[in-house]
Amino acid sequence: MRTISATRLARNTGEILDLVADRGEVVIVERNRAAIVQITAPKRSMTAAQALPGLEPVLSQHKAIAWLNDSSDAFDESVTDPSV
């Protein structure tokens, strides 16, 4: 966690945003020595299809595709009216 002044943020916005986005740092911005805002990167998420390439050392391509198909079989994509 890093604390900076609002003036430094204004002068170095790109650099500060890079710290947050690229390094995952949390930045607290202060004005008159009082914290006014916290800047954090959003939590990253991915779909199963995006995760598959990372699973290849663990799963064969055939098993990975089967896993993806099996994991989506349980989802019903139909639209229903909850008031009925």
C-alpha cells in the first residue's frame, strides 16, 4: 500500500495508474494529510474458455474440452418469467 498526495496524483496520473494496474498496488490519496480516496485495480476474472490454456499442462486438450462442455451442460440458457 502506498500513500501519495493529491498533487502528486495530478502530476503523475499515468505513473500512478500503472502502479495500480500493472503491479496491483493499492494507492491511498491524501489531501491536507487526510485520506480522501483509495485506488485499487478491479478483481480480475476469466471465463472457463480463457482458463483452458493455463490448464493444458494439467489436462490434455481432449480432457480440457470435455471439462468445458461438462461444466456448461448444467446451465439452462432458457429465459423464464419468475412471477409465473
